[in-house]
Amino acid sequence: MKTESPAKKHHFWILLGLVPLLTLIGVLMVSSKVGGTIDARQADIDKANKDIDSKKNAKSNELLAKLDKSLAVVEKKQTDLHKENWERQKALFTWPRTTNSPVFKALEDKGLKFGDPIPDLTAVHGEFQQADRYLYEYSSIRRDGSGTGTGMADLMAPTQFKDGWQRVLRYVDNFGQVIVNKDQVWLILEDMWVQRSLLSGLRTVNTDLATFERVRYERDGKVIDDPTKGSTVQNKTKRLFRSRNWEVTLEIVPEGNTYQITGTLTNISDRLQIMGANGRMTLNVWLSTAPNAQPLTFPIMQELLPGRGAMKPLKDKDGKTVQMVPANVLPIHPLPSHTLPTGTELEKLEIARVEQVFDIRTVPLKRIEALVMGQLDSRNAAQPTLVPPRTPPFSKEFVGDPAAESSTDGSSGGPGAAYGGGKGSPLPGGSAGGPPMPGSAEGPGGAPGGPLGGPGGLFGGAGVTGQRFGGGTLTAVVDGNKKRYIAATEQVRRMPVGLVVIVDQSYIQDVLLALSNSPLRFQITQVTWNRFRGSLDGLSSSSLATGPGGGIDSGYGREGKLNFGGGDPDERGGRFPGSGSSMGGPPRPGPGGIGPIPGSSSGMPGPGGYPGGYPGSGSPGGSSSVSSESQVTSGLVELSVYGIVSLYEKYEAPKPADGAAATTTTPTNAPEPAAPAPNTPAPAPNTTTPPKMRRRYARV
């Protein structure tokens, strides 16, 4: 019998083991070859898609040329704006009292940029300590009342400062023995520049309302004087002048062997006007157009004068009413001071100019409660911190020096010593019973609500740790207030500020306009007002007879000194700011607006309205001082204004780039042109010029 081979006998099992193995090998070989082809194809597709995307926004050379032209216009405008704003501001950036200090005069002549190195700091330190240098920029009135009165605080008279200017303005009153560094010097000067400029703007509220303009004078249908250009009717001795509130006609008439000034005064406003302290309104009248001419003091005696539309009875000798005549017109009663000196030549006289002299009763801006640099409004209160000056030009050691971070105790012993800052400190001009500012947090130990009592109040918050107002040491005033800007670039430094003033409600818009017109480009960010319930110095009956001539004249108060709102200007220490009797009023409006004009709600006297109507005109020396005081303060509001001022760096003409034409203009802050991005679009057809890349520059 034939035997089968084992291979044939078991071929089923042999094939069962080989076929799956061979199948697996075949599958793997096919998969690897096809997969590689697919990956390569997908990569080609992705590359093609990227190439297509890069060419979607391709621009023609003509369009790119137009874009470059527009960019050049923007660059030039940016440079022109920098130059224009610097030209507006450069007169503000001066050194203290250069007429008295050769050291400061030499530094000013150098035309240094903000933050530049300062030579001979030892001499500069000594000059700052001289009494008639740095501090005279704030006030030059001495304890005995003498002095030029040309400091920034002096020029605000008769507007008062809450408890004296030393408790409102920020300045260094103790330089110590350590020589100042150049960074400290520049910040001292910046504080001086900003405060002086803001006060100058506020002063225009008073000066604008005090100024009379010469206008056309017509009587009984006949033109007597006409200042219009080209007019042939010119009368030097009979003229009409007009201000916002008053109209005065002045005439020079014979009086014996000399001449006398007479005329009429008319209240052209729609509200009752108080004439002034002791029933006396004072005008300065210039009788010559010479630049150095001195004015004649021209008093007009009357207590009050009703507004336009008011009438009064005209009675005969028997006391019977003959007719009703306007009550807002006052014939000027002759006074000895209205008579001109004997020997005056009429041909040389010309009524050239008229200006009202304000006192505390008549001045529109009554008092400055607070002026704080580095004060944020509600909109910016969430900002984590203010920023210090840029490095360079300021040194990193100064900007980052934490030595002054705890110097808030006001250890100098000056006016700001007792209220140098910190939670729980009283606010200057604060309303003891008023609601807190929007966004303020009043907790245990917190400062009471009131003006500038927003987030952080006047102390701390926003990274500010130094003494915010008043006099103090160099460390507390300067080093502690290094973080003072919202933004600082190569062209401009933007500083937040806040101020509170007591002003007549009719002149709220005047204050806002004056600040907006400041060369510092004051950008108003928030305005709030509160009815003023306090009292002003100089309004009591006992203080009305203390000024020259029996009244408060041009802001002069007791003992012949300028009245800055209480306390001797040379006094150090004393009561805290905000310790006055001002009380809170109606709720404040929300952030960002001033709300309705004060007096428009029920229960409040509106503009020109006094409780119970206006009283009759009192005679000089009458018994109306109490009612007059209430009338002076009934229309006052406590106005808080927050904003941002812009301080521009010194402009220098941009230098052309290497190899560029001399006429090429490049912005000073322009970065280097960006390198071409990958996959730059190909050149347009039929041209050998590659397309240009658009450059972008940071805005000022």
C-alpha cells in the first residue's frame, strides 16, 4: 500500500498559516505606498491654498502709491500738531523768578527739555531755598502785607483759598540738606507749571466778567459815539461801555473850574445784582490810551440794583406816584472822587477803558476749595495705577526708588503736615453732610464724602502715596508723587487733575469754558455740583468796614493783607482743611454731567431769584448786611471738575534719515519700517517694480 507524503497530508494547515501572513504583507505594502501619495497630494493642496490666500488682497502699485501719499500726510499732521501744541505751551514752562536769579536765568536760556541733565545742582538747590525765588512763584506777599503780589495765589484775589493757599496748592517748603537731583527738580517745576496754568485759567472767569467793552452810544435817536471801524462819530468825553451784567454811560462835564465824571449805571442782566461791600461798586476808569496810564478809581454808591424788567414808582414832591420807571437804571450820584484835579485839560482826556473792581461779594469765583494733581475721576478710577515719568530721560533709580512710598505722614511740619494723606484724613472743602462721590467707598476710618472724594479720595489710590496738597518735604511732595500720569509718551505726558471751586451758579459754564481753553488742553471728564451751604470769609458785618475806604477793596482784608480765605499767609500749621462749616446739599448727578442747573428744582432759588423776592435798594450804611450776606451765598454752588491735562515735550524738527533727501519728513516717534511678510504678493503684470508695503505708525 502506497504511503502519502506528510506535506500533502497536512497541506491544509500549511496553507492556513501561510495565506494570512502573505495577505497581511501585501496589505501593508499597498497601504504604505498609497498613503505616501495621499500625504504628498494633501501637502500640495495646502500649499496651493496658502498661496491663494496670500494673493487675495493684492493691491496695485497705483493704490499703494496713494496709500503712501496719505500716510505722508498723516505723518506731517502728527508732527505739525506736536509743534503747534508745543508752541502754545512753551511760554508756561519757565524757571522761577529768572529776573532775580542768574542761575535760573542761565538754565532757562539753555532751553532744556523736560528731564534733561541739569548742571550744578548744588547751586540750583541753594536757589530753591531762597525766599524770593521758588516760593515767590506762589505768593510774594509778606507777613506785614508788603510785597509785589505777583505770585499765582496773589493774582487770584479777591477769590479766596480754603484756609489759605498754603493748604490748597502743592509745593515744597522744606528742601532739607540733601542736594536735589535733576529728576526732583523737573517734577517740582512741573507742579508749579500745572498749578499756575490752571489758576490762570480760573482767573479769566473774573477778568472776563470785569471787562467792559465800548459800544455804540445812542440817545434820543442821535448817535453820540460809535466805536465801529470806519465810523466818523467819535466822542472822547461821552461813551457807553457794556459788560456781561452792567452797562455804564460816562460823560466828562464841567464842574466849577475843573471837570467831573458823571453818568448812569444799568443792570442789563435778568437778576438782582449786589453792588459790593458797604454798598459800593468800584470801577477803574482810564482817561488816556497811553500804555502806562493809571486808572481813576470811580466808586458808585448803592446797595442793590434789580434786574432787567423790574419797575419802581416815580413820586412827586407830595409822595404821589406819577409813573413807573425802570428800577434797573441808576443815575450816578456825584462824589468828591468823581471830580478831576484842577488844571486838567479837556483836550487831553479820553474815556478809554472801564473795568470793574471785584470784592468778595461781587467776584464770580468766590473760593478755591481744592486743586489736586494726579486725581482720577470715576471713569478712570478702575485704572490699577498711575505711571511715573519715562526712563529715559528720567533715571531708573529715581523712578523705581521705593524710599518715598511710606512718606505720607507730612513730617515737615508745614501746612500739609497734619493732613499729608491716608485713609481717614479730612478732605479739603469736603461737605460734612453731603453724599459721597460716585464710586467712592466710605467705610470705617474712611474719608467723608465730598468734593474729590471719589475712589481713593485725595489720599492714596491709583498708586499715589505722597502728599497731595499743601506744603511738605521734598520726599513727601515730589518722591511720593512720581506716579502722576495716565500715559507718558515721547511727545506728551497726560496728567489727571481734580479741582473744586465755589462759584456763582450763573457762571458754571464760564468755569468749564475757561478750563477747556487752557493751553494745557484740559479735557474735562467729569463734572458734579452741590449747593453751597457754608459761609465765606469777609461777608460778616464786622468785616465790612476793615478794608481801605471802609470796604473790602480788590480783595484786601484785615490788617491790609490779601485775604486768601482765613489765616495768615505766612502761618504754618493751624486747622485742618475741610473743617469749615460747609454742609451737604442735594444729591449729585451721575458721573459725566453737571445735571440740571442749580436752582431749577422746587424749594431752591433759581438764577436771579432770592427767597421772598428781591429787597428794596438800601442806602449806604443801611441795616441790610444780614440779608445781603444770604443773598451773596444763596446762588453759590460747590463745583467739582475732573479732567486730564496734556503736557507736551519740547518740539525738535525731525532729522532726515541717512541717505534720504533733506526735505523728507519723518515723525519723531516713527518705528522702523516692518520687514516684508512671507509670501509677499508677486509683481503686477507688465511691470518690473515690486509692490510697496504699507507702514503703520503709532498715533500721538
